[in-house]
Amino acid sequence: MIAVAANAEDLPVIAEFFELFKTPWQPFQPGCRAEVLLCAQPEVPANTAKLLLLYTGGETEFDRTHRLVVQAAPAGILLKHVGEALPIYGRCLRLPPTTEPVLHRIRSQAQSVVRLGYDLFGEVRYLLANGQPPEQATNPTLEIHIALLRELIISHGLPLVEIPPVPAGSKFITCLTHDVDHVGIRNHRLDHTLLGFLYRATVGSVRDVWRGRKTLGQLAANWLAVLKLPGVHVGLVKDFWYQFEHYIALEAGRPSTFFVIPKQGETGLDARGNRPPKRAASYQATELKPELDRLQAAGKEVGVHGLDAWRAAAAGEEEKQIMARLTGAGELGVRMHWLYFDDRSPVELERAGFVYDSTVGYNGTIGYRAGTTQVYKPLTVTRLLELPMHVMDTALFYPSYLNLSPAQADQKIRPLVATAIRHGGVLTVNWHDRSIAPERQWEGSYCRLMADCEAAGAWFATAAQTVGWFQKRRQATFAMTQEGQLKIQAVSGAEKLPALRVRLTRGAEMIEKLLSDGEELCLAV
């Protein structure tokens, strides 16, 4: 058991951190029995723990007592843990000449002490509330904090029980999602979208072939699409931006989620109170009822691609109700169009009745904005869960963003797959509805991504299934029995989801057991 001594205002952050680590813990109380004391306050309370982990970014009485000459590290320092970069965003200390996050170790017969020169829960708060800057996007920083804490406990020979963020039978979760921004090119008549398509399909495609971004075959397909355009508009030729059935075929039985804009012609307000005309959808969601029914029959989920839900609960509830009537779903998730989001958004989305949000990610790059591979609960809400978005096609290929070739995009994505294998959790992918059609033709990269995840042992799940599995993990409980065993209880779920894994590490021994819905497991630790 881990006891945590910290300031009272940090308790919500601590509780969320240990939902992500998912190991038994308790707030420190005088006289409590715990083998590990994690102290995140200047004063270390009297304790009998075998291991003391002292996390603070300022000088403490402990430092003065043990004559530790602490120095302030530069702001934004990058530490290392097992070859992974660990950015520290708040105050950080170091003991010259080391710059490692484990700053000092003191061992005695009674207690081992590890002094770490930063505020762990301040770092967690920053990651979940503010997010990482794009230059640190590829660092799963919160997961590295968990990995470091795990290693410190195990390396001192202490037992550790945890429920890792890895479904039984798989290495990690892959969540395929699609933002439905356009549906068909027939809906666009001499607007900015159509004119942009004509330029990119003709002149832009020639440029892309010259730069190695497209093949001659793709160039020919784009030019052919331009020639077909008059026939598409008069209804004689199939709309080549209509890709629902193509996605069903490409995904070959893999679940995925389609986020659909509820209102045609509505721009919504941006943060400055403006209404960007380009943000309005050219399709009417109610006219897609047959398509949405086919998607759901094929095992796909339909969610809300919100317009104003991010800033006003009333607007979010209206958008949710439109999609609920179309899909028949009692619970819905949301991702905001153009990834609009601010500090108040989790509260507004929860008030609107959404089960989850999947907006937290980057427009211009890929990676871990919240520093985590896991579904988490924003600190300002009580129920809403956040499914972070990690990979978006437009971030990879847009000239104004990363501007990668298909081969470069594959190389950029593969480290994120490796991170999911190493830390567990979910890799959430957003591939827009028209991205496998002319003129983008990003189908090859999407298929390679799916193949890489499948080869790596991923469980493919819809956004709702992914969130549901993490919710099941969050609801599992730990309790000590009168016999001194640790009892782990899983809740009973209506939907069949993979079982939880329970991992006990004790010295060199590692035991792993499965915990199914409603099952109870007792371990002697």
C-alpha cells in the first residue's frame, strides 16, 4: 500500500493519478501502515514506511537536515527515464552534477529514501489541465511519471499490485475515429471547398508528384475525379467523396466511430465571438439516417461532431438530442469540430449529458497533448471522461502542418505504436471522412497504420467501447481483508468487454491474473 502525504488541494489530482496508475493507495494518516510513503509536501511526517519518496520542487527541512545542496534547474528541463524524455514543466531541483529525476538516495536499515526534485502532482495537474506544448508532443510524460514511480517501488524489493491499462488478450487499444466534415462534394458549388479541391487535384497534384508526395496513379485518379465533377453534380456519377461504404470495407470488421455534425450551415462561435464561415457543414445530418443505420449495423458507433457544445451546455444538449434521435443511442460522445476547447469545456460537455469527449489533441502535430495514452477524467468534472486524440491525418499531411510524405508519416506514427505497446492505453486515430478519396488519397497510410496496430496485438474498439473499458478499470476496487489479503473487485457490466489484468510484482516474481466482470480476487501481498 502507498500512503500519500500532500496538500489537501492536491487530493483530486492525486485521486486521478492513482486511477491512471491503478494501484492501492490511501491519504497519509498518523499511525497508518504503508510500506511506501509518497510525500509531496515540504514537511515529512513521522512514519514507519520502508520507502520514502520525497517529491518537491523546493528546498525542504529534509534537505537541510541531510545537507543536500539543492540547486534550481532551468525552466522546462528535460530529464531522462529509460531512454524516454521526461519534461518537467514546474519548478525542478537538482544535485550537481546529476540531472536525473532521482536526485538523491539515502539507504539505512530502517528506511530507504529517494529525493526527487519536482512536484509530481503539480506536474500531473499541469498535464491534465493545460497540456504539453507541441514541441513535447511525442513524450508520454504522465506515463513516464507512472513508470518511474513503479520502478522505484519494485527496485526496492517492495510488492506492487496494479491493474495495468492493457485489456486481457491484447497489448493496447486502437480506437479508429472519423470526423465527418463533408460527406459529398455534390454539396459544394463554387465555394472555398470546391475551389480548393480543384486546385489541389490539378496543380497541387502535379506538385505533389514532383515532391514525392503522390504517385502518377494518384495524379491520374485526381484528374479523373475533376473530369467526373460535372456528372457528380447532376447526379449521373457517384459522388467520390461519399466514403462510408469504403470505410466499412477498408476496416474489414474492425469497429470505428464516426463523429457527425448535427446541423447544416451552422458555423458556431469561436473563442473571440466570431463565426468562421468555413466551419459550417454543407450536409444535413437528418438526411444521413440511412447511412447512419448502415454504419451502426456494421458495428460502427456514431457520435457528435459538436459546434457550440464546447462553450455552452444548452447548445451541447441540443446537438446531442439531434444525434440521439437519428441513432437511437441513449448515451453519446462528442468531439468538437476544429477541436475548439477551453478550460470550461469539460464542465459544459458534462452538463450537456455527454458520456465522453475526444477533443484533446493537436491540430498541427501528433502525440500526447495531455501526456497520457489513457482515458482520463478532467479535473473539473465528476463523470465525463476524456479519450485523448493522438494521430490526425491532416496534422500529418497538410502543408501548413507537418507536411509529410506517406513514408515520412508512417515513420512518424510508428513510435506512437511502440509507446502504446510499452505503456499500454489507447492509440486514438482520427482519419477524416474524405481523406481516402480524391484529392487527398491518404488511404495507403491509413491501411498501413491499421496493419501495424493489428500486428502489434491491438484490440480495436469504438470510442464508446474504449471509454467503457477504462470505466470498468476505474470502477475496480481494492480493499484489505481481515486476513491481511488484498481483495480486488470488478464491477458487473452490461456490455461484454475484455477482462482486466491484475499484476503482482514481488521481487523477481511477477504474477498476472485476469479479473472478469463481477469477479473477486484475493492476493497475499
